[in-house]
Amino acid sequence: MASPPSKRTRSQRVATVELPPGRFSTLLGQLRRGVVVLRLAIAALAAALLMVMMQGWQPPRDFAPTQIPSRDLTARVEFKQPDERATREARSRARRFAEAVYDNDPAPLTQLVAQVRNEVLQLAAAESLETVDMAVWSPYLPTLAEGTPEPTDEEKRTEFERFRTALATEESRDLFGAALEKAIGPIADRGILEQQPVDANAEQILVQRAGAEGVQRDLAVRDALIDNVRNDLDQSLRRLMPTLDVARHVFARLRLDLPVTLKINENATRVQSDRKAEEVADVFRVYQPGDRLAEAGEPLTDARVALLELDYQQMLSDLSTGERIRRAISVFWVYAAMLALCGLGLYRTDREAVAELSRYATLLIAFLLACAGMLGTLLAAGSAWRLEMIPLLLLGMTIAVAYRHQSALLVTATAGLVAAIGLGWSVGETIVAVAPAAASIALLDSVRHRSKLLVVGFWAGVVAIITTLAVGSIESQPLWPTLKLAVATGLWPVIAGSLLTVSLPLVERIFNVQTDLSLIELGDPAHPLLQELVRRAPGTYNHSITVASIAEAAAESIGARGLLVRVGAYFHDIGKMLKPGYFIENQSRGVNQHDTLVPAMSTLVIIAHVKDGSDLARQNKLPQCIIDFIEQHHGTTLVEYFYRQAQKKSLDQDDDAKVDESRFRYPGPKPQTKEAAVLMMADAVESASRALVEPTPSRIENLVEELTRKRLDDGQFDECGVTLQELHTIGESLIKSLTAVYHGRVKYPDQETA
């Protein structure tokens, strides 16, 4: 006999109660899932790419040409600015004080010395003053001082005799020649200068032998000036000549004809002045931290921008490796946090955007390309005209076309914050960039016309103009520059709308979405598949047209995409064209091909139109959203007619085997979207309503309610997110549409023959 179960104590019963996990436990559980970890890793990689792209290890510039700062801009570090004016003045001074280069040609002086020696020999050989050539002797006579009486003839003879007697012997003449060479030698070596150099160093010159360029030596100007040379020559002759009289007479002769041997070399002088100018180091102006670099309210000129750039570059060079690493890690963390929060927001508002890995990766790539575009336009054109707004506007419009508006606003705001951090936007600049992007997203409800994006761009441009003027007023910016910037920012949304209009087919292909414009083109009755459906299965075509009409109205009643449902309804039964005779809407009166088939085989034929339709759609390159309608419009519903027939046949044959219900169900999947659920209901009620003998409004209402209840109980709406309230709204719309289709008509009496 089994023992009775032991009775648990209160504490044991309390211990067995398990509370639902808290938020932290739930978060940890999610982080253990591989798909979540993969998406977080991709987001982290994107954050790292953003950090590298925006050079997160260094702060961005907070200035731009023509910008009007709202506060004084001061130096952050000590830096030097090349003072071009002072440098030019210093180099000009160096040119002025550079030594002039002279060529020394002593040949005229040598010739003069030889001539003097010959003349002295001639004078020494004369017997008396009367026999001497006065043209030779006259230059040797010293110039009388002013007021001195003219010497007598006797004094002249006596003076000549003393000169001749001093040089009468050959030895004395040799001594004279040696003394003359010794006195003239240093003068010939250093040269004789007529006047001081002009526009050059007045105290020092460079001397080189004529014809021997490159070998230069310094020479004091005072030592080469002809007046000083004469004085030096006079002193030397007095010291070296045999007698003072000889020295006086020889100096008188040399003084008159002493030649200038130094001639300026223009080319060498120019080279020397250039060399001296190059040797002058650049002159810098030193700025200390806190020095004002630009005044508030004054537009930044090129000179101010250059000054601010020097301060910025010096600040970057002063950053240590540790500071750069810390900043890079901080920027990466901020970017990663923003991307994570953006992903969380997308998961809650538009789960499809992150649930499918390919769409998630495409979204991140578009985000990175937009950020790269903003950076590229900033580097190429600067920030004066805010061209970087165009990539942000394109991102917002593209995401609004491909995803939901909430997702587009979230992604655009995140991109704006990334740009604010990476590009150094101020609060006002960020508002001016994000506001028109948000306006374009809000206005971009559907793209049914080619001009839609241009209209959206125009109104977003109006928002940009108003926002720019408002921000400029708040920041006390001058009116005229703000007005010019407002006009430019108002133009960029129009350009962005034009670019997106041109690239819309590419956007649809990349993001695998269909805009209303492409759906309108796809729903053209001249489409080859629809034309083939008309030819092969006209009854199915008429059924599809009716379903499209009532389904579109039902979808729009709950805020779904009515146009998408309508186009999907056109193609949802194209698989029936392969075996049209097996479907009642295409059968002739009294002919039913299922009469020769067992229920299971009939079910296979009926179910096959779903797979045949999806295969046809793929062969004809229909978009995936239309293929989804074909596959989901029956969900996993039961082919009830043939299932009941199979059950009845089993009972008639006393077969104990139970009929497998799963063999009589469509393969599915169940509707995954509200639009697919609407099409399922419209298809079902339109087909069933054809069997009504008298389709009165009450009978139509009962039919719609019954079919809705059946599919709800069968769980067909479990995966599409449609609510009971929306099902009720869909039912009301279908009842109204079917009542309009099958409305009663006045019966006219038969026409009588006259």
C-alpha cells in the first residue's frame, strides 16, 4: 500500500513560489542570446568606425570661415603666429645692411706706380730745372695752401735740386722703388673706393679679385675710401721714402691720379643680400592663454580663422598620447551608447528593422555613409553654407521611405548628435540641421507621385529658413549674414528631395521596400501576369479585382497601407491560372472537375495554387512584399469543404481511421502583417458572399462575423499584431463594401410588345 504524501510546511510552500524575473535578470538573459550579442557587436564596430571617421582622439574645430561667434574666442594654449610684416621688415633691414660685393682691379694702380718710377728716373737724370720737362715735373709740385705766396724761381730751383740730389745715386733710386712698392702694395691689395655703398652696409664691404669670384674677404669701408687711402699713403711715404722732400713730391704726384680700383658687382651683391635675408629667422608673435583671438558678433575673416587654426593645431600638438587615448575611449563609449539606445528604440517601435540581420546591417551602413557624407562635405566645402545638411536630410528621408516615421526620427536625431560631437556643431547648428530633416520625415507619409519628394523638400526648406532665422535671433546674429545662411539652408532640402527622387529605385532595391509610386506602377492592369490571369482565369481575375477594392478600404480603416493591400490582392491568386478549371469561379455551369477526384487530391490541387503563385511571382521578379501576400493570404486555414467530404466518406465506408486534419490545411505561414490579415479576411468573405442566395446586409454581416470568429479561433491572427478592435473595424468596412457590391436593385416589369 502506497504511503500518503508528506504534508509540506508553510516555509516550503513559500520557497516553491517563483516570482517573474526582474528587469536586470531579463536584460542578462537577453544578453546571453547569440542574436543579441551579434547585433551589439555590429553596433560596437559601427561605433568604432564612427570614432575613427570623426577622429575622436582629438577635439573638433569650433570655428569656421564667416562664422559669427556669439562670444569672444580666446587662446587656449600658448602659441606663436608668424608675423609676416615684421619678418619682411627684418629681411628688408638685412638686405639694407648686407655687405656690398666689390671687384678689386689693381692694374690701374700698378700702371700708375710704373709710370711714377719712370718719371722719377727721368727727373733724376735731368741736370737742372731749366732742362727738365715741366709737364713731367709739375704734377710733383705740392699744392700750395691758401694764402701761401708763390715761390721764387730760386726757391723752385733749390726745391728741384734737393729732389734730384736725393735720387742721384742708383742705390737711392733702388731704395725709392722699394719704398714706393711697399707703400702702394697694401693699397693695391685692399683696393680703393670712391664713395660709401648705397643701400648696403656703410661700414663693411666684401672684396674679391676681379675675375676670381667666390673668394671674398671683409674690408672696412673707411680703409678703402680714397680720401683715407690718400692720408694713409701720405703717412707711408713719409715713413718709407729716403727724404721727406721725395715723399712730399711723390705723394703730390700720386694724389692727383690715384685710381679707384673697387667696382661694385651687382649680381654678387644681390646674391649676398638675398643670402642675408634668408638667414633672418621668421619673426613670431606670441599669444598667451586667454588672449582674445576674435570678438563676439564679428564675422571670422580669413586672418582670424588662420589665427584660430594656429591655436587649434598647437592645442593638438600639446595633447599627450594618454589624453588622446582617453578621449578616443570616451567618444567611442558615447557613440556606442547612442547607437545602443537607438537600437533599443527601433526594437520597440519598429522591430523588423533590427530583427532581420540584413535590414539591420543595411540601416547601419546607411547611417555610417550619412556620417561620412557630412564629414566629407565639411572638409570639401567648409561649414560656411552648411552643405553637411544634405547627407542628414537624405538619411532621414530614406529611412522614412524604408521604415517607419518613428524609426526615421530616431535615426536622424542620433546622426545629428553624432555630428554635433564629431564635427563640433553648436546647439544652434544642430537644431538648424535636424529641424528640416525632422520636418521632411513628418511630411513624407507616402510617395504616390513623382513630385512628392520635391514638395516635401520645399516645405522642409521653409522649416529650415524659419529655424535658421529663429536660431540667429536667439544667438543675436547680424540679420544680413543670417538671412543669407537661411536662404542656403532652405535650398538644401529641395536638393535632397531631388536627389532622392532620382535614386528612389535604388533605395527600394537596397532596402527591399516598395513605395506607393512603385506599387502604382506594379498594379497596372497591363502587367504581363495580370494579363495572363485575365486570359486563363477571368473569373479569378474578377474575384481579385473585387477583393482588392474591399481590402483597400478595410486596410485604410485601421491605418494600414491600403495601396499595398490592393496591389497584393491583384496578384494573390495568380497561381490559379495554371489549373483554372479546378476553381469554382472559373468553372462552367454544371461542370466540376473535382467530381472525379477524391477529397485529398482535390485539396492538394486547391492548396497548390499558393506555391504555384509564389513561384510565378519569383520568376517574374515581383517584390517580396507581394510574394508574402500570395503565401499568407490563406495562412494555415482548413480547406473545410473537402475536409468535411473526407470525413463523410470515411463514415460512409465505416473506416475507423481518423481523417488527418493537417493534410487539409494550407502550408502557411500565418499572416505576418496587418495588411496580410486584411487580405485574408477580404478574400474569405468575398468568396463566401458569392454563395449567398440573397446577399442582404444582415446576411452579409452574419457571414463576416462568422468567418472572422472562425479565423480568430483558429489562431490565424496570432502573428500579425492585429487587435480585436482592429478586427471589428475591418469587419465593419468589409460589411459596408460588400453591401455596396450586392446592393438591391429595382426589378423592372417585362417589356411588352406594342
